[in-house]
Amino acid sequence: MLSEEELWSRIKNLEGKTIYTIKQRRRNHILKVTDWEVIIEGRRTRPSRKYIYNVYRYLHKHGEITKDDFVKICGNEICKKVGRITMAILASALPDEVEAFTCNERGLSGIRLKKQKKDRYAG
């Protein structure tokens, strides 16, 4: 598992790039990554560094995250507004560690640790 600083360094590499939400494939252009948040073109709500790292830690603890997990992670409805883009940020910043998935029978999409990484950190 990466430290907060290591994760943020990878997220900073997304600055100026376009990423897409997992299920809806919505375009999101990363304008700037500051020391405390990710600024995305056309979005008023910005995922914070602290929030993204908490999601990353939850992912490592549970192995996967869907939109239904966001209230559990941060305890309020506001977090649902940045949940989908946070999953896209993590999947884009950590392509060797995280993969996106869609589960049509439940209508959920999310991210999960790739098998080799999940097994490596389990236990």
C-alpha cells in the first residue's frame, strides 16, 4: 500500500489529462492537482486529498469499492458527489494496481484491486 505522499505523487501525474468515470464514461479533464485537492473542469465539488486517501485505504482493506460504499467511507451524502470521480482518479493513477469493473446483474460499477496486488496485501 502506498503512503499518502506516494499516492498523491501519482495523482499529480494526472494533471492536464482527461479521465472517464467507470460506468457512464463521463469525460473529466483534470485542470490542476494542488497539495490538498483535485480541480476538475466544470465541477464545483472537488475531491480532497484526505478523502481520496481514505477511499484508497478502504480499497486496500476491502478489496473493492462501489458507489454504495461512499457513505460508509466518509459518513455523509456529500461524498457521494465525488465518489464516482474518485474511483476514476484511482483507476487512472494506479493502472497496475486497480481495475474498474461493472456488474450488470446488480447494476453497480466500481474499482477493485487487481488479483496479484490484493493477494500480496491480504492478511
